[in-house]
Amino acid sequence: MMMNDNQSTERYAVVTGANKGIGFETVRQLAASGVTVLLTARNEKRGTEAVSLLHELGLSKVLYHQLDVLDSQSIQALANFIHTQFGKLDILVNNAGASGVIVDEDGLRALNIDPASWLSGKATNVVQDVIKTTYDTAIECLNTNYYGVKNVTQTLLPLLQHSTSGGRIVNVSSLRGELWRIPNEQIRKELGNLEGLTEEKIDGFVEKFLHDLRNNELEVNGWSKMLPAYSVSKVMLNAYTRVLAKKYPEMCINCVHPGYVDTDLNWHTGTMTLEEGAQGSVMLALLPAGGPSGCYFDRTQVAEF
Ligand SMILES: NC(=O)c1ccc[n+]([C@@H]2O[C@H](COP(=O)([O-])OP(=O)(O)OC[C@H]3O[C@@H](n4cnc5c(N)ncnc54)[C@H](OP(=O)(O)O)[C@@H]3O)[C@@H](O)[C@H]2O)c1
């Protein structure tokens, strides 16, 4: 489609999993800075209610569109909508996430774990009885946090390439995805070597992890014991971010740990506000031309993968 002048200077963004939590706040901050934002959610009621809240705050440039990152048809419908309505996309924030575990929330509260123990990994052994990873929850987590991001990104890439300001992709990751946390040295080495990294190789690591999970061999093969599927999903998301950034040097493609934020995802154990949690995503979404790409940020600061 042809764009008129207004459309070519206007910036358009998509935020996934934006009906609540960090995604919702990311939409709010982007819209407040003048970007037209598609607030996407898998559930229409939750999504439209979230949009209404933002309209009440005077943020009229927020629109709802359905998006389940596990559903290819839903992803394609979003791409079709952007193509016909805007003709391009400037910003994609891959924010939707799943924890990959089943939690006994009362049991967890009773343990009364302090934030420092969560972050340092000291709580790992203590939580094993109340936070469980099953094969099904692991699959859902990897499909959402890793394959879901890949599918959404692949489908929206042609629209991002039409951005006149150079597309921006922000992959919301986690400190659980930092390489030093993986006990297996060989895995750390291979994933840390950008020269040898390919999408196929990263997919292979995901399959190896699932194989080890099925065979009850996670620990013996040196995968993280803390939130194993979630950690692996974010490790692989970071690696994918680097491969993608190398392939599309004209864009700014980065991943970010939002901080330890008070949301449903961590059963409200987080200590930071949503406003603080969205700052990294928003900064990377609004990077000026020539900004960093292929980097990992701890909130707004560049950090080691
Ligand atoms: N909170 C933290 O401390 C923290 C730390 C590190 C990283 N993160 C990352 O930050 C991101 C946002 O998490 P949050 O803490 O804001 O959690 P949250 O409040 O639980 O939000 C997660 C969002 O993802 C959506 N979602 C899940 N599966 C989806 C799917 N298949 N399709 C579309 N949307 C889906 C959820 O939708 P429903 O409401 O429909 O379930 C919800 O909107 C995640 O990627 C998470 O891993 C958070």
C-alpha cells in the first residue's frame, strides 16, 4: 500500500503480551512519547480493557489487536492488519512470557524467601518442592519465550524493513538467561561464540534440553536447576537476538533484563515497579539511528551476555 506523508513520519509499535505487567506499562510509556502503539493480547477482553484504561489516561494513540504468539494464524492476522493500516512497522517489543513452572503459591509464600536469595540463586534448593517444571510447562515456556518470539519476528520483519527510521526489535529477556549461570562449560562456550552461532544451532540446544528433561538428566548434563525451562528459553532468546542483529545490521535489535519487577509472572516476589521495569524496553525501542545492536542490557545499561 501507499503511505501518505503523515503515515511515513508517524512511528508504529507492537508490544506483545501487553494486557498487564511490564508490557502494559511499555505501551503506556511508548504512547506517552508519541508513538502509535498496538497493544496486543491473546485474550480480547483483557486486551480491550487494558486499552480502555490507557484511553482514560488520554493516550488515544493506543489500539488493540489480538495476538497469541503460539498461534501462526493469529500472528499472520496481525501482520495483515499492520500491512493494510500502516504499511510499515517501526518497533517490535517481544514481551509476552511464560514462567514454565507450576507453583504452589501458598507454599512459596510460607517459605518467605527474601529478594536477595532469589536473585543470587541461594533459594534454588529451597524452592524445588513448591516450584515444579513438567514436560508440558517446559514446552509451553519454550514455545512462548523462544519459538513464539522467532515466529512473530519472522512474520513482522518485512514490515520492519519498511520503517523509514530503521526497525527496532526489543526482546524482553531475563537475568536467568545470562550465560555464566549455565553450569555446563561447553554449552556456555558454544552459545557465547557469536561466530559459530546459527538459528539451527540454537534450535538444536533447545531440543537437547527437552531431551535431557524427558530423560531426567538436566542436572547431570549441566543445565540450570533454577527455573530450568525459563532460564533456557531466555538463554536461547539472547543468542537468537545476536544472530538476528548480525543478519540485519540496519536495525537496532537488542535484548533486555527488565529488572526484578512486581508482576504475576514471579508471583509478586519482585521489588521494582512496572514503571522501572519498562524503562529498558522503552529506551531500546526509541534508540536513535546508529544506536547499539546485538547487545544485552540489564535495564538501561549494557551488560555481559
Ligand atoms: N517480572 C520480572 O521480574 C521479570 C524479570 C525478568 C524478565 N521478565 C520478562 O518480562 C516479560 C513480561 O513479564 P511480566 O513480568 O510483565 O509478566 P506478566 O504480568 O505475567 O505478563 C506476561 C504477559 O505475557 C502474556 N502471554 C503469555 N503467553 C502468551 C501468548 N501465548 N500470547 C500472547 N501473550 C502471552 C500474558 O497474557 P495473559 O494475561 O493472557 O496470560 C501477559 O500479558 C516476560 O517476557 C518475562 O519473562 C520479567
